[in-house]
Amino acid sequence: MRGNHFAELSAFTGVAEHSSYTKAARALGLSTATLSQTVRALEDRLGVRLLNRTTRSVALTDAGERLLTQLRPLLDGFDEAIESVNAFREKPTGHLRLTMPPPVARFVLGPILARFLRLYPEIVIETTVESGLTDIVAGRYDAGFRRGNLVARDMIAVRVTDDMHYHLVASPEYLARHGRPRTPSELYGHNCIRYRLPDGRFIPWIFVVDGKTTEFDIGGSVVVLNDPELVISAALAGIGVAYLYEEYVASHIADGRLVSLLDKSALPITEGFFMFYPSRRQNPASLRVLIEFLRSELRGTAGATELSNPSQVQSLAASSTWANQSSPSIRG
């Protein structure tokens, strides 16, 4: 590969995968203007448009899609070649790209990130916090985090949290004005703060009624996209009732700013989160040390416990390849 060809192809791939010149320039350490000029030089040299640009979006043309498909295995091979040299270094180095939903960012990665980077100062971690089902291969992520039942069959999965408990909460001020719901069906008479996923779906409000799990199609005056912190703020402000993981609201319940509603038996338990990554022959050293660090840190705070529910084990085994069957807690 001669001259500026590699730089041009890297620039094109970066823009294609980020669907943004600004984000790609930041990831590649270039100015947006330089990146744009580099991609345009590649298009001029090839004599074909690779990207369609508007003021708000960037999308691949058919020619660009074909070129990107051909480039991906070559770039993966290049990354592996560099990684094989890094194996001779005293400490792991490199750029580690991760995608995760907000609960993992706050309760799993956030508390351990500083300690990890002190141990491995030459690793750069880039995170995307989103609730969608991101294709980590197409997005060129090294790993992602997702609930166990949502991990694809061809991925390696490592458990990083216990199963998760939901809580239904409201502020004392809201309950003083509107009363306290005693059953899930009474929520139809309350202002419920809804959480919408990037694909347009709402997080379902599911309760156990007469031994059966039932979804309630409730409504309210506030809909939040991909930001649980805003849901908490709205609940604390007395706007309405919120439905959140226990980890988000436990401290507010303890200090009396939020009140836990309904009997705990009516609130479901959902499967915990897993870190997952492609089953490659050679994974980056930076990813390997992060996996081991997560295992040691999370196991150390809660103690390793084996999954004892056979149906749960079968469900997870059907959806992912297990790399570790311990279930450390995220509380700590």
C-alpha cells in the first residue's frame, strides 16, 4: 500500500463506521477539515462517490458499502498484526472501544475505571453509552455489554452483574397529592415517567400478578430517551411514578427522598448484564486485561457464586457462549 492510500482508507472507514465526520475526526485525532479532504481525495482517485453527505448525516453509497465490506477483514488483520507486536511490550497498550447501556456505565465501568487506568496507563478506553442492540462487529467495537438473554449465540459472554431488581418509586410530595398505588392496575390513574429506547420502543413496565408476569401499557406527561438520570430527577421533583433498577434508587429510598411502591413480590427480577465480544483467535491484550480486571474486581466485592437455577443456565447457554459462570454483584 503506497503513499497516502492507507491514510485515505483509514479516514473513509472511520467516517463510515461513525456515520459522522466530527466523531471520526475525534477518534482518529484529526481535524474535521483534514478528514474531509482525505476522504475526498480518495473519492477523486477512485472516480466514485463513497459517501453521501448532508448537513445532518453521512451515509454510504452502494460503492462505499462494497468498499467497506472488503476493507473490514483487511483492517482486522492489520489490527491483529499490531497487537502481536504489542504482546512484547511490558504493559498492554492500545485503543479499546466499548459500547454499553447506561446502567453498566454507571454501576460497572464507572466505579472501576480509574483503578484500571492506573494499572494500564497506556490503554485508551473509548465508550459509547446507548441502550440499543449495537452490532459490535459492524461498529468495530472490541466488546459490548448487554443483558444475558440478548447476547448473540456466536459471542463469548462474561457475567458482570447479578440479576437485576426493579423498583417502582415516587416522591413523598407526589404521593401526598395523588395517593399511593396499591396494585399495578392503579397505575393507570397516575402520571408515569416513561423511558424510551433509541429504536422507539418503551422499556416495558412488567409486574407479577397472580403468579404471572404482565406488562402494563401506562402513560404519562414525561418521556425520556436513553437517560435514566433524568427519570430519577423527574421522580425526585414530584412529577410522577418511575420504574427503575434498584441500583438507581436505593440511596434515595434510604434517605426518604423516594418511596418504594408495591409489594416486592409484584416487581420482576431481570437477567443481569454480560460483557460480550467476538470469538476471535486473537483478542487485543487490552481487552484481555480488562476482562480479567472486571472478574477480579467484581468477584472481590461480592464473592463468586455459581448460578443455581437450571432454567436460567439453559436460557443463557442457548443465547451465548460462556466464558465465566460466576455472578459477582455490582454493589460495592
